[in-house]
Amino acid sequence: MPLTDSKAMLIYAQKNGFAVGAFNANNMEVAQAIVSAAEEEQAPVIVQISEGAVKYAGEQCMFSIVKSLADRATVPVVCHLDHGVNYDTVIRCLRAGYTSLMFDGSSLPEEENINITKELVKIAHSAGIPFEGEVGKIPDAAKGPLSPEELKKYLTTPEEALEFYESTGVDSLAVAVGSAHRMKVQAASLDIERIAKIREVVNAPLVLHGASGVLNDSIKEAIKAGIAKINFATELNKAYTKGIKEKLTQDPQLVDTRKYGEFGREKVKEVVKEKIRLLGSSGKAKEIMDIIVKGEYVINKKFVEREIVE
């Protein structure tokens, strides 16, 4: 089916107590693994292209791969720009055809983050494309561990979340609630009470970044508290690399990239299927397709008005 946008599926997920998996792809094999896993699980899926992947392969190349896979899929597939940190990157991805966009201004002063996000939201909405923003700061585990006191400085407060949401008009909001990017082990526990308090004041689907390092039980509790989109990247990179290493260890003389690439692809597929089940989105594809066909939660290109999530 054609690429879809993320708005309807995230609102539906939040209302119905599950989350949609958002998985980062840096190449064709990983993108194939993500969509294949979603098909086998009959789950909606978001294939994410980070700004780093855009720099690596180009926004048009990655979009073309995802679009080709979506066109042949029987489940809803979204092509999402993840962590767009440059204004120009967001615009280029919009022009390329991405069906969901994000600007990450969390490293900027709060007012600047709000102003740039607000402007990009208007542009995206004029094209009927939903937009994700980020408030608070999700730390990078690769830069070293943080003490509990240091971590608190990064966390999103309900007041910050509400101000950002009301000021920008984003369709979904990434919040800092205890996770970290590039964690290689599952060890983080989330601030579930904080998520619930943010959900009480923000009428938009909430997004969890850096989920690769979060304990499974904490992820389940986060979904109950209001998280509707959950991002995974590092675990997929680990799985892909592991598959390739195992194959090359078995056959050190192998030089055919297809032969070891498929091993990496299968390892990623296993991880994605596991995460889809964890998030409760297995078997939800038909329900999502039904609301898409009905045209629920569509962004009006001429007059942008946010729907209120109950």
C-alpha cells in the first residue's frame, strides 16, 4: 500500500493502549528487515531515517527504498525523518516525500527551539504532513554515564511540555523521561509518574526516544502512562553487525556482500518482531488501515487545526 503518515496511527495507538514501533534504517537491508517483520506481525510500522542516515546515503535514496517497500507491503508504513537538527534537512525531506517529519531543537535555547519548530510545523501542515518536536534533552550514553542528579537536569517537566505543545502545534511530542541514546545494554528505568503527568496536560501522542536501553517492563508501563511511539536504533545496529560478524567468522574468505548482508538482515528482523510484540502492535495493521481509509485525523492542508486527543 502507499506510504501513510503517522498522525492517525499514533492517535489510535494512544487511545487503545499500545505503541507503534519506530525503527531506524541506515541501509536497504535494515529497511527490508523492518518492513518484513511488520508484515509478518501484521503491525503498523514507522521506518525512521535519521539526519545521520541522510548524510550517509542521501534523503532521496533512503526515501526511495522505504517507498518501494511500502508500495509492496500489506501493512501501513511511514517514512519518518528522525532527529532532523537542521532546518534545511527537514525541508529537503519534506520535498523528497517523507510522510512524517521531526525537528530536534532540544540542544537550543527553549525559545529558539519553539520558534523554529513552530515555523516548520506550519510548513509541514501546509503539505498535510504531521510533525514531531522534542522538549527536554535525551542524553547520549556514549558520552559517559550520568548521576541521578545530572539526569534530572535533562528531564522534561509537564510545564515545559505544555508550553512547547501549545506554542508549536506539533502532532506528537518527544519527551525526556529517563532514557538515553546509544545505550548498548537494557538498564534504564523510566520516570512513569512524569510520563503520566505530561500526558494529563498534553493532548498529543507522546514519543519515547532511546528505547534500546530501556528495560522491557518499564516500556510496558510507559505505554500505559501515555507513550504512543517508541524509537529503536542501537539494538538494530547491534543485531545487523552481529549477523555480519558471525557469518564472516564462519567463512572468513567470503567477499560477496549479499551473502553476509542477508545474515545481518535476518538478525534485525528478529529484533523488530520482538519489539513489535512488546509494544502490543501485532495484529493492529487492519485497524489502522480502517481509520486511514475513513480519513480520520487528516491534516487539512488549507486550514490547520489540531484535533484533540481524548
